[in-house]
Amino acid sequence: MGAVVWLEEVGKNDLSVVGGKGASLGEMINIGVPVPGGFAVTAQAFRDFINRAGIAEKLFDALKVDVNEEAELHKAEETAKRLIMEARVPKNIEQAIRSRYEELCKREGEQVFVAVRSSATAEDLPDASFAGQQETYLNMRGADEVFNAVRKCWASLYGARAIFYRVEQGFEHDKVNLSAIVQKMVDSEKSGVMFSSQPSTGEPLVVIEGAWGLGEAVVSGSVSPDNYVVDRNSKNILSRYVATKEIMIFRDPKTQKTVTVKVPQKKREATVLTDNEIAELAKYAEILEKHYGIPQDIEWGVEKGKIYILHSRPITTIGNKKPAAQSEGTGKVLLTGLAGAPGAATGIVRIITSGRELDKVRQGDIMVTKMTMPDMVPGMKRAGAIVTDEGGMACHAAIVSRELGCPAVVGTKKATSVLKEDMEITVDGSKGMVYEGRVALAAAPKPAAAANAGVVVSKPITATEIKVNISEPDRAQAAAATLADGVGLLRIEHMILGLGKTPNWYIKNKKSEEYINELVKGVKTVADAFYPKPVWVRTLDAPTDEFRAMEGGEGEPHEHNPMLGWRGIRRDLTETDHFRLEVRAFKKLHEMGLSNVGIMLPMVQHVREFQKAKAIMVEEGLDLERIDVGIMVETPGAALTIEDFIEDGIDFVSFGTNDLTQYTLAVDRNNENVAELYTELHPAILKLIEYVVERCNEAEVKTSICGQAGSYPEMVKRLVEIGITSISANIDAVAVVRETVARSEKILMLKALRNRD
């Protein structure tokens, strides 16, 4: 993809291009959810900028500091931001941003106000929220303002709290890029956030929080919002909590600037949402959870009576509660608020008025503050619990508290005035209550089966192997923690995109060994984490438009439809110099003893391609008797001629359902006009999968699925019935897929027993 892309052109497979926020917006547009239009300045454009400006080395050197030393951290922030703001942006990137904004204005029929938001390429991962780490600029209008806001977004990647958070989460600074999302502003009269499932327990309850004006007041925690809970099964509104809403953020019609004002008296204690609006929001929450296959954290706004969905990302906190004891509920209740993060703790009160007072918080103390801000994370990590005056369950700090497993009670309104320094209190984050003194605690109950039988609770054992998809080597440990049976898809092109230079750049600059070593380093990280479980690595499958914005990509061809163009095995067999470098990397890995690494060839449509690829591997000295080589089945051509591949000695196949679906149904999955026609459950797709699996099973060739459909429970049930060997799912879906497979296998066994009887 180029320097800028329309949001409707991207989806959930484009995290490395537009980050979590951008990918989510594109995905929602393509399934018909009401999302404001806009475009993204790609992460590759950002990396191209720092490379061509010659500041990359200085930038990353400046970030090598002890993040627990406040002075060093702020100096790193100052240096990094200055480098970004003073460097010259290449003309082609600046012009692309300006012209795309003008095109957006033409689409809307007026010079529009836009929000410019940051979307880090490692953002919104299942176990790292990046909550509040980068900046958002609201009500930008005109090409100058938009371009400057994009530059400020880039600089915000190196704010102090962002630097600290990445180090604490184990992300390398030079591996995290940033896409800037430019999106038409929704001038919300009311807005907020919602969770498609209860964010602490995972129960099927939609939790909605709303306030007057723009949603930043709710997200930042600067206002205590209304809270509504809807039962997803009965559709009934189970509870309403109408808060006193002191402030609101909106666009001043005179100055056109974003301002914070007091809520008019008649609205302060008025209900924000009508029953119809609550029901419609709950409907969208359910649609999004079903689509993504995991509970979602969703931002929304209402303008002139119309609901807009502004963002959706996975809830990072379900099941992340501390196994700590819980309060029995005895003792004097000092405060009540919202159950921000589950668990309970007793400790000494430390009143914090700013991030500069964090040294007061010692291990196990109770941090009490008006609003818990993202730059307070160092103190939160030491705190036994958090109590705040303001904020709701969806404020950034509450999300981070849940992510840290730190009990929290938020929105108490008066914690900083009622609680006093050095008081001993007990915080029950599961019930939203704060007690005086040390309250008797009961140990958290064990699962009944384990308690009664004295056995260890473990993952369900399934005959069908459950594997995991990995895009970035940095995610290896998180993926291994799912106890997956191996990696069904490790994407090599995401490692290459992260380098900022095309493979041809390395070849032309006689740095082939450097390139090979980068590939080896990335794959080794994953292979080590999973050894001896299999790790199937897909060779290069980046379309030409993704390489064009990178250094060395100036000569990339302009294709009318890159998804149908020069990618996958087609490129490998014409740019054989590059393919040979990939093969040498695989050879090196096997020489290191990583015999669990297999090679998976993408976009194959004829057995001749498989044969030519194997011939190159043999020429490069790869022992095909000791390494598994397979193909992606993502073209009908490969599916319908699978016997030819089996006869030629294929070791495994994996279904890439994203492409197989669009190529079989002639439906562009990035085209909103035909998005409703795109379904992996179409009878033709299922027949192709069944055809391949049956023939592979007869020949004892392993079969798997690594497309997004492998994370959908409905498809998983069908795959088990068909007899697939393994299913490779997204990290956040492994547990759900395993449960679904276990249940499906038991149903099949039960049916077989009944039929026998």
C-alpha cells in the first residue's frame, strides 16, 4: 500500500500497515457498521519518513534510557519529539496527506472537520492495550492543520508514558511504527464507550457508559458517565446508573475549537441515552463480538439522532483478575463506585495529585487519586489497588488497571476527600466498594472439580490440533502462553515490512547476509518459544503496493489489483535471488537444530510452481527429507488439483480462507459495496475445503486452516466434522477455538456411539 489508504481499503489483516485502530475501522466499514469515513497515513510512510530524513539512528539511540528514572525518561521524550518535529518530511508523503484530505472533502461535499488519531502497529493486541499512549487531535480543518496533526501524532509515539509502557511490555522501540488515522469528526451530542461482554467476568452483558458531548471526556476519565447494563440473551436493560455529569467536551460553533465546559444544570442528572439507543448500541456490540470472535471494547457517538461506531478493539482484561482473596463484605463501607478492575486488597492510602508524586506509592499501598492517568502506570504497578474520584469502566486507566491485574474502584466522586493519607482501607474491585480498616478476606474459590478431586485444571485435550497464527516475533511468548500445539502461520512479510527496506534494497546494496540474519532472528524467536512443536513459516506474500512506500520500493510496479497480482509464489519464482535468501535462512535455522520450522508457499495455483520452488531449495542445499514443505490453499486452482500436489510429495496444506473466499466468490473483501456477499461459510468454500481434506486424509497429508475463518466458532464446528487435522487461530481466539473443538469432537463421538447402539 502507498503512503495513504482509504479506511475501506484495509481490514483486520492490515495491522502492520495501519495499526490496530485503523484495521478495526476498515473492518467495521466492510461489514456494514456505521463508521465515519476517512483515510490512514500508513506505518510504512512513517518509517519511510524517519529513514529518508536520516534521524532513525539518533531517534532510537535517544530512547536507550532507564525508564524508571524520571529525568532520563523526560529527556528521551524531549529529544525524540524534537527530532520528529524538526525533520523534513519527504515531499511525496506530505503531498499524499494533503491531497487525500482534499479528496475526503470532495466526498463529503464540504471542507470537513476531522479527528487525527494515532494507531500504533503493535496497538490493541490481546494482552497489551496501549491505552492512552499516543495522542488524538480533534476538529482539525484544512490541509495545513491535518498535515501538522499527523506530524504531532508521529511525535507522540515517543511521549514519556509511551516509552515507559513499551519497555514494560517488552516491545522494542524500533519494531513499533505508527499510522495516523484521519477521520471525519462526529459532532456528538452524546457519546461514550461500551463493552460487548462484562469486562471483568466475561458474562454476556453489554455494559454501556455515556455522557454529554464528545467521547474524550469518558475515555480520559474526566467525567463520571451514566452506566447501563443489557442482558444479551433477553435484551432486557438490567440496570441504569445515572451519574452527575459535571463537564462536557464539544466543538464551539463560534471558534470551531474543542472546548471543555460545565454541563447545563438540567442535563447534569438527566439520563443520556433513550431505551431505543441503548438497544441499538447493544445490537452493534453483539454484531462486533460475533464478527471478531472475542469480546470488544467499543467507542460510539450520537449525532443528530444517528449512532456512529468510532472504534472497536479486543477487551484485554477478561480472566486477568488476580487470584487474590476477595472481600467478605464485612466492616464499615466508606465509599462505593464502579467495579473498575476485579480483586481485593488491603493497604495504606496514598493520595496522589500528579504523576510527580508517584514515589509516595510503595509496594502494596492503595493509590487514591482524582483521575488515574496513563503516566501513573509506574505507581500503579506497585499499588495494591486503585481508587479514583472520577472515571468509568472504560477510561484508559481502568483498562490498564485490569491489564495489570490491579483491583480498582473508579468514579467514587469523593475518594480524595473522604480518604486520608496513611489510613488503612480494604478495596473490593469486584463489587466497587471501599471499606474502613482491614476487612476479613476469604480465599478465592477453586473450581469445584479441582477442589473435590484434587486435580490440576488444564486445557481440554483434543484430537484436532489447535495452533496459533503469529504476525510479529515479539508476540511469540504471548502465543506460546496459549498452550497452542504449534504455529500454523508465521508471516514472514510482516518481519520484512518492519525493516523499512525491501529485500531488493539489501540485494542491491550487497547486504544479503544482514537480511538473512534478520529473517533468522525473527523466525528463531518463534521457533525457540514453541520447540519442538511445529512452526510453519509462510514465505514472502506482500503485494506490490505494500513495498512501494518502503526504501528500495521505488521501482515496484503499479498494479490495478495487487491482490491478484505479483505476490506469493509468483514473485518468489521470478525474483529468485530473493527467494534464495529466504531458503538460506531456513537452511541456517535447521543447522541451528530448529527442526520444527516448516516452509509454507503462498498463492500457489499449479503444481509446477511447487516443483520449481522445491528445485531451488535443493539447489541451495536444503534437505527436503528433513524439512516439511507445504502450500497455502487459497486459490480454487490449488484446491481442485490437490491430487497433483499429493502425488508430488507435499507434506501439508493450510487453507487461506480470506483469499480462497474472495477468489471463489468473485467478491473483493475490501469493497464495501459487496461486503455482505463475503462469507467463508458459502457452500462452494465448504465443498472445496472438504474436497481437499478428504484427499489429504487418504494420503496422510496434514491439513490446517490459518485464515480468519479458523477463529470463528461456526466454521470450527464444520471443520471438525469435515476431519481437518489442525486449526490455527488468532492468539485471542485459541481458548475459544479449543473449547469449540473439544465440544464438537464429543458430539461426534456421542453420535457415533448412538448410531452403533
